[in-house]
Amino acid sequence: MVDVKPLHRLSKPEVAFTFDWTRRAVESRGWKYEVWSEPPAAELENIRFFAGYRRDWLFSPEILQELRDADVDGLVLRQAMECLPDRSEPQARAAIHHLLWTQVFLTDLDRPRIDLSHRSWAVSH
């Protein structure tokens, strides 16, 4: 079971009391109990950014497959884009962002988006 509450409200005594009561009731039945809040600001900003690349039909299946076949583990964005020398930079960049949204590629979303630069952004399968 998951309770969801904004982070700033978790320290309120009435919320803490309710969540403690809920935890005991849920766990007494052998179930797992968690409390979730909004993700850190940098992670949320990055998720919103990559959401702009979620629509499959906007991306060439050929470019996506070329990227899936490329060895991009540990590469920064510029290097990953260079794995597709016959594709334009905007096409390659957008396709990489789409593969991040679909979690074909992974990166650290906890860093501010400004760090998703050509120098510091790295991808892995």
C-alpha cells in the first residue's frame, strides 16, 4: 500500500500520526507499506523535459534501431550523437531523448537539466 503526501506536509503531527497508524494496520496483515512524495526538483524537471519526446510516431524506426545497435554505454550526448554520422544532429538528439523516455537508455535524472550537456550527460543500456 502506498500513501502519497507532499513532502512539506510529512512533518505535520497529524500526518505522522495517521501514517504511523496506517503502517501498523497494513503491516499487521503482512503487506508492504510505503510513503511517497514528489521527486526532487531536478528529477521532476528532467522527467518533464523527456516527456516531450514520448510520442513514438514522431521518431524514425530506423534511427531508433541504429541507436539501439550502437555502443553508447558511458558516452556523453555529443559522443552518442556521433554514433549516427549520417543523421542530422537534431534527429539524433531527439531520438536519444526518446530512448531515454522509453528507458531503452538510462541516465541519472537527479542532476539538474543543465547537466544534460554535451560534456556531462552519459547514457547506458
